[in-house]
Amino acid sequence: GVLIIAGALWSIYVKVYSDKKQKKLAPKAIRELQVLRDTIQTAMVCFNDNEELVAEKLGVGKRTLKQIMTTEKEVSKNIKNKIIFNHAQNVAGLDHLTGALNKSSFEAKLKDLENTEKALVLFIDLDKFKPVNDTYGHKAGDSILEGVAERLMAEFNHPHVVARLGGDEFCLIVYGKDKKDEEKLVKKVEKLVNEPFIVEDIEDEISVGCSIGSAHYPTEGSCGLELNKVADKRMYEAKLTNGIER
């Protein structure tokens, strides 16, 4: 059903997209459109540039897919839709809100650790995030989550892994690190997250802290399950140290 709806929406998208009379998108909408394109390109990489397979996953024709990716025209606000965007994100293994990897993609990366020599895995749980939602609303909370992901992805780009497991919990896999690098890395992430955020339409700067648990591959775990247990336990201990209830 979702694929049928997605296909229908893609058809509307292309029809409106090709209409020269349509008004231009607002800057934010243009950015969202670019994210959509980037997501489709990521899906192409995941499926080895197999246009037929990507088109099938999205429930659209190859011609439609190509038209969206090659046209330079802007589209009107009324054809933006989250169904297409979210479905494309799922195909690419990305989190809908932040663009970081999603939980299933992160778990796959954990399994692939056996093909690497060493790495540090960090579980990051935001502190005092609920009060942000309660005080400023969920839109502000979403902006904070997007901001955290943006900072982490800017600092730890490919081949390192940044993922959002859900809620206010993020994970990192930083390759090539020894156990002795752990403390320095944790402090670096804490500094990134602790820096205040500026949220649109809110006068106050918003600060959230974080509690971090880490585990080293392969000295503290030879598989994803073992590393998960170690990092999660340490994150819980960090929360207690910070005086935060889980």
C-alpha cells in the first residue's frame, strides 16, 4: 500500500515539477528537496546503481526517478510529502529526522566490525532532553536532535559511523582507535554535544548534556551483542554519575 501511494505521489511530484507556472520553493523546502535527492543517491549506492531495483523499492518508474534526479527546476510547497521522503530514507537505511544511520543500519555496521582491526563504539544518551520538549515543544526538541546529529556527522565523517537509535540516543563507531584513545574521544563528543544550540524562533540558547558509554573492539567484545552490553552498561553508569535517571 505504501509503495502504491508513494508511486502516485511521485507522479504528482513530476507533474507539478514540470509546470513552469509553479512558484518557487522557500529556502527550507529547497534544502529538503536536496536531502531527498541525496537520499535517493545513497540508495543507488546501496543497491550498486541498480536503477530498476531502487525504482521498484520506491514504487516508481525508472523514468520518474531519473527525472527527479536530473531536473534543476524548483517545486511548489504543496507537493512536498513525507511519505516519499521517509520511504526513500528507509531504503537508504537513514533516520528520517536527522539523516544519520538508523538502528538497523547501525546493527549491520556492528556486525561488520569483524572485518576491521580495531574501533571504539560509543553510546550517547542526551541528558535533560525531556525538559526541552516540555518547555519549548517537540519542534524545538527535533531541532536539537538534528543539531546533535549534524555536529557528530561533521566531526566523524566517512568511514566512521554516526547513527540515531531512536529518541535521544545516538551511537558512534570510530575506526582505528585503541582503548587508550577512549577518554579523549569521550571528552571530544561531550564538548560537541554540550555546546549550546540556537533554535529558530526561540530567544534562549538551549543546552543539553549527554551521558556516554563506550566499548573497544576487539578487546572488550568480539561481536555487536557483547559491545552493546558493555557500552550500554557504562552509559547507564555515566547517567548515575551525572545525577540523571534513565
